[in-house]
Amino acid sequence: MDLGIKGKWALVCGASKGLGLGCARSLAREGVNVVIVARGAEVLQAAAESLRASGVQVIAVAADITTVAGREAVWSVAGGPGKNYDIVVTNAGGPPPGDFRDWDREAWIKAVDGNMLTPIELIKATVDGMAERGFGRIVNITSSAVKAPIDILGLSNGARSGLTGFVAGAARTTKLASRNVTINNLLPGAYDTDRLKTTMKGAAEKSGQSIDAVLESRKKTIPAMRFGQPDEFGDTCAFLCSQQAGYITGQNVLTDGGAYPGTY
């Protein structure tokens, strides 16, 4: 299927590895030019080189997208589209796992800033231009924990749920939806990424088991009996960014191998 987005510009955050890189790869394969941003310059440059194999323009910005300076670096990067993006994929490293009794106000503010307020700032900066041009796709990478909270991920549960509530209202405004601008959330379950290993490390320390044992046990809770792969996540993201997905907005798309047990 031709997704109809060849030649468009996408901003993909947290794209040096993991799910962000998976999204950037899938978009690049569809002929989308990408600006990728992440904090680690060396890993980011390696990711950029791999993406250029698709024959698209790739610009790497080593910056912290959760800061004002980081966002300004993205808007002003040479060769980029400024704020005139057709596609924005928001993504920031999730807050650390732990016990809510140990988190102070600073920990909560950092979580909300990175996983709620930063996506909102990126939406605010780009969405009106999308509406003027008659096309726009925003995909927020959140978490399956929005639907099925995980006890040790309280910071993530809270911050990402706040973003979910915001998107539910913003995506349904006539000024956006009637102008072919969609905003959706993509909710990953357990994917084979560094983030998963970090979370499982905390669970292993808490239970006294080895990480391998915890990972194997975690797989058994998933009907697919495996962890997801970043590239299949990326392909779901690319579809949500497609011309064909123009009638999908304000949705929480869960990709978890069937792990969520609910009907709705």
C-alpha cells in the first residue's frame, strides 16, 4: 500500500534507538524526509546514517526535546522545515520505575514536563500550520500503562494519562479535524527495547530473580508469547500518519500482543 506521504517532512523524537527509531525507519521507507532528535549525539548520528539508505533527507539534532533550548534547536536547524512539519511523532524517555513513596515534587514535575507538557508544546508549535496546509499527522508515543497501569511506573502512568486527556479534547476540535489534521496516541506494550530491560531490571531486583527469568516470565503474560519489535511498531505509526488514516483521530491505539485483558 502506498501511504501517500512521500516527500513530506516528519519530526521524530527520541529517534536514536528503540521505538522512536522504528517509527523513523518506517516513515523513511515511505519516502518521508525526517528530522530526528535525541540527546546522545553519537548514537543519533549512527541512526541518521542508517536512515539515509532509504534515499530521503535526514537531519539529526542532538538535543533534549524536553527543554526550551532543545525545541528551538529543532525549529532552527539548517535545512529543516522550521515549524512546518507535516508529521510529528512525540516521544520522550519514560520516567524511572520505583515506589511512589520515594518520589518528591521534583520527580513528578520532571515526569509531567517530559511526558505531558513537551508533547503539548510540540503540538502547539506545529498544528496550526498543518491546518492551514490541509494535512497534518501527530502521533504521541505513550504507553499501554495508560489503559492498564503498572504499579512501579506511577510517574509514567500519571504524566501520560494527563497527555491522553488533553489529546482527547484537542483532537476533536473542528478547526483541526475538518482540516485533515489528526492527533492520536500510540500505546506500546512490551517491546524489545532498552526501556523494557531497564524496567525488568527493577522488577528483578525487587523479586530477587535474574533479569532473564523475569523477561521470560513477562513473555508468558502476553498472548503472542513474545515481545514486540520496534519496526512493527514503526509500521503502525506510519499508517496513522498516512493519507488513508485521515478519519482516525483522538484515538488510543494499543499494540501489546493481546496483553490488555479488557473489552474496551
